[in-house]
Amino acid sequence: MSNKDIITLLHGAGGSYMHSLIKNVFMKLNDNYGEVGLEMLDDAAVINDTVISTDSFIVRPIFFKGGDIGRLSVSGTVNDIAMMGGNPIALSLAIVMEEGFPLSDLEKIVDSIKKTAEEADVHIVTGDTKVMEKGSLDKIIINTSGIGNRPPQLDYNINTLRKNRQPSRWLVPTNLRPGDKIIVSGTIGDHEISILSSREGIGFEANVKSDVAPLNKLMLKLLEVGGIADAKDPTRGGLADLLNDWSEKSGLGIYIKEEDIPVREEVRAAVEFLGMDILELSNEGKVVLAVSPEYEKDVLEELHSDPLGKYATTIGEVRKDISGVIMETVIGGQRYVGRPIGSPVPRIC
Amino acid sequence: MSNKDIITLLHGAGGSYMHSLIKNVFMKLNDNYGEVGLEMLDDAAVINDTVISTDSFIVRPIFFKGGDIGRLSVSGTVNDIAMMGGNPIALSLAIVMEEGFPLSDLEKIVDSIKKTAEEADVHIVTGDTKVMEKGSLDKIIINTSGIGNRPPQLDYNINTLRKNRQPSRWLVPTNLRPGDKIIVSGTIGDHEISILSSREGIGFEANVKSDVAPLNKLMLKLLEVGGIADAKDPTRGGLADLLNDWSEKSGLGIYIKEEDIPVREEVRAAVEFLGMDILELSNEGKVVLAVSPEYEKDVLEELHSDPLGKYATTIGEVRKDISGVIMETVIGGQRYVGRPIGSPVPRIC
């Protein structure tokens, strides 16, 4: 078998390889069902005003600085629903463990799931447990799937967009218009660098905690401010994948300034040491917003009043005079930001 | 660590070990949310008339006689929703693969998913793909989660139960009443024996196909007949686990006759050869029904008119003068049917 005929780590890494796999193999499942269906390649779907999303979590190590696989499993699916504008209400929890997995670790994970679900105000309503023979699975995999409903705050927000565009009823990339401001809710790269520094044998340590957190309550407050065209969390593939996605799906260009991207000093140092691109790092507690310019100030103000949005800042805008994603570098030049072929680190989520 | 402190294969095998794990570890997640929540320990939950269910599939081999992991993944979740009385409409699909997994196998699985989803008339609306390093996962795990709505046929069916009981609005064990007939929709054990005979190195071969199939359309037809108090599919833990579940949750006894349980000759021979208990074998295309006696004949007639219910038969009844599950054996004796400690075969689903 040639390399073309097998699944590689890149096929699960949130970049161009994964997008090709989805388009070439999974798109045959698409039957254009629902208001936002599989064809949108978004992180959630909408069926009769119910938002539905799923994610499997394979992160390693299972306990890391700032979080664990349990907190990640709840936050990941809650955030996917919230990014669509939905209000997550219930999650399913399916756990697959390796024979010999310590019961005490399972209990710690379940405690973390409980705590995070309470924080997000979502309910775990059904579940499934499977066990695989020793040696056939590395420790544990968790899947959460979730449903959300349509909050009144979303209706209000969509109404604020009506004067200058015909928006979808949901937060989707086709809502973007030239002039929209690109806002990130805080520092970039914390999750991926935390995971890396929690791994044994990497030979570097950084005092960085993962940002993993449920963002649904913050999102409801932002929708109440209004002017939000789309929201997305920069997980696998990071900012680079997210912005390319927006550019492709909206048919518009995106211009960002490197110096405006908030990055912790420890993360910047780690990135330089490891030779990675900050734009490709994954995050689990950040949202990127495309905001109508007249709402920029109010959205930033609301973000700054919340611990999860304390370091929010505008990093760029949507433009029609350019195509793709262009970044103005700190030294004043410009460079195209391509879609990453995939996250450089396996099993970050 | 002692054996008590680690997860064993039995913890995922659908019997008493798994029930203890759920009660001791996962029940702390329960917050009594929803009409049918986690506390019911059912295969699906109900939130605002939306049925939600999840299952991860780890079956080995991934292609077996009569089916494959793709067909199983769709049928399993569709059936869990249908057993609650729900009408499944949309599924999510989350796949975790091992690095090196053949793309051609993935394509075969996705084709099978597509075909089975069409057969069940459900839509795959969202998904997730992850890849683990070679050696850290045996081939592939699939999670499907699904939502269903409340079909008018369920309202009709519940109304047929109103004269002699105060039923739940859904198909749940507390609907059972003394005198209800226990009906199985066909031959028992086909799935588990097919899986075993598809495995290398077991040293026996049986010409038995798995019964794996979506049962939702059959269930809607049965609800239209009426008189159905509860329905459940005898998957992991088989008939023994299912009937004990019904007995425990309804507080009633169940009496069945061994000679009335439909079993294929090849399955009976395999069970004797392998020293297994037919009551503990898992099925993936069968439903067990508790039916109000005045509807027994019509339900059986409807079942016999459908290829999936061709060999349906009454195997017993609900009684208040006994407790637990008792089986009249072929030689005329009686024996208690206990809850199995778990399926004897790992990774049957």
C-alpha cells in the first residue's frame, strides 16, 4: 500500500489533509438535510432549530496543566454548539477504556466532567461504556455529543445584522461582510503549548495552562450585545485554519495584523524554541468573532468584563479587495496565511 | 493495584459488572434532568420530546457475516431511539482511526453507513474524525449519537394502554403490568455467533449471519397496532439482562418458556459446542416487546408480515405472583434466570 492509500496522523489533524478526507470520503453521506447540514462542514448541524454536534477526544496526556480529558470533552462539544449560536442543553457521554485502566483515574475524569457540566449548565443525560482488551487502546477515548436549542439572544443578534445584509438565522461564515472586525477573545496557543509541555520526553517545559473552558455563557452575553456575524473556536488547525475557512466560505479576504494577536510570553518563547507557527496552534477556550464594525466597541467591552475574554482584542478585518488570508507581519511586510496541512502535534484534543 | 481498582473487560460487557460501574461511578453525573434521564439507566434519554442516544462501536472483526461496523453503528443508535418509542431523524458520526488504517476499508465502511442510513431513513448531519498513532488503537472505533422526535404512532399506542394503567408517555419498563405478553421478534443469538465464527483462531465456523438491522420502521408499524408497554433490543447481556432489567424496574416477575424461544439450529449447535447460554447472547436486529394481552395476536400478525419479524413468537408473560425472571426449561423444570455478569465475548458491538 502506498502512503496515499492509508490513513495518516494528518488526516485527523484539522488541516488540508483532513478537509480532503472529508470531501472525498465522507461527503457521500450528505443528503442536504437540515438548515445547516453536513455540506457546510461546520462543527455542528441544525435540524428543526435543534443544534447537534459530536466530538471524540483522544488527548494525551489525559491529565494536563489547566485541564484533563473530562473537562475537554464537555467544553469541546458545548463550544461547538455555542459557536453556531445555539444554547447547549444536554450531552451524551460515551467512554471507551482499555482493560486495566485505573478506576481512580476514571473517577477523577467523571468528577471533572460533572464540574465542567455544572459550570456550563448542561446536563449529561445518557451514556455508553465499552472496554477493549489490554494493548488494543491507549487508555481512554471519550465521545460527547450534544444538543442545543435556539436562544432568544440569537434572534436579537441576527436582527442587529439585518440592516446591511441578509443573514442566515444561525452564526455561519456566509454572514460575513467586508468591514467586519475580526476579534479574538484572548491569548492564542495556550492549549497546545500546555499539552506539549505536559508530555514526557519532549524535553521542554513551559509554565502554561491550557485555556480549556466552556464558552456558552460568554457567547449568550455577546449575542445580547449584537452585531456578531459568525463565531468559531480555533481548535485543531488554529487561527490559520479558521480564517481560511471563513475566507473560502464567505468568498471574502481577511486581513490581520501579527502584532495585534495576543500571545503569552511563555507561549511565544515555546513556539520559537519548537519552531512552530503561532497561527496553527490549537485552543480550547477561545472564540474568534466576525463583528459588524458599529458593534466592535461594545463587543470588546462585554468581552473584557468576563474572565474568559479579559485579553480580547481586534486582530483584523474582512475585506473584499483581497482574497485569502493575509497577515501584516511585525516587521511591516505581508504574507499569505495558508491552510495548515494539519496540526503539528498529534492528539491535542 | 488489585483487580477491584482497575477496569476489566466485564465492565463493558452489559451485565452486572457494568451496571455496578454505572451506579457507582457515572450516577454522580445524574441531575434528574429530562423526562427520561440518566437515572433510568435506559439506552436513550428524553429531553423536551427529543430522544437522544449514543453508542460507541468497537466490534471485531470490523467486517463480519451479515454486516460490518458501519451497519452496526447506524443500526445500534437508531434502535436505541426506536426502543424508547422515538422516531430517529438525525445521527452524528465520530470516527477514530489508527494511523495506517486502509483508506479502502474506510470507504467500504462509509458506503455501508450510507446504505444503512438510507434503509432507516435517517440523516448523517455532522461528524468528527480523529487519528491515533500506530499501535495505540486497534483499527477503528465509531461513535454514533442520534436524535429522534415523538411520532404520532407513539401517542396512539400510549392511548391504547390508558384503560388499564397510567403509562408513561414513552416506552419504559414501568409501563409493564401483570399479564403482558413477552414477544421476541425473531431468532436469538445470531449476531454473537456470527461475530464469533468470523473471528480467526476460534476454531469453529458456523454459517450464521448477524441479524444487524435498523428496526425503527418496524417499530412505527407496531406502535400503530397498539398495546405495546415497552420495547427493548437484547444487545450486550442478551435476553437475560433485558428481562432482569424489566423485572427490576417494574417490580414484577417474568415467566418465560425455553421451548418457545426461537433459535436457529446452527446457533443452538454452536452454543452447545461453545458452552454458552443462549439467553446471554447479544442481538442487533431483534426487539423484545411487552404487549397488553388483548393486542398480542395483532402485534404478532404485524410482526409476521415484516421480514424483520418473520419468526416472532410469544415466549412468556409478566406475572405478579413471582419475582425475578423464571424460565420453564424444555425438560419441564424451572430455573431462575440471573443477570449475567457480562457478555462472555469481548467486542461484540
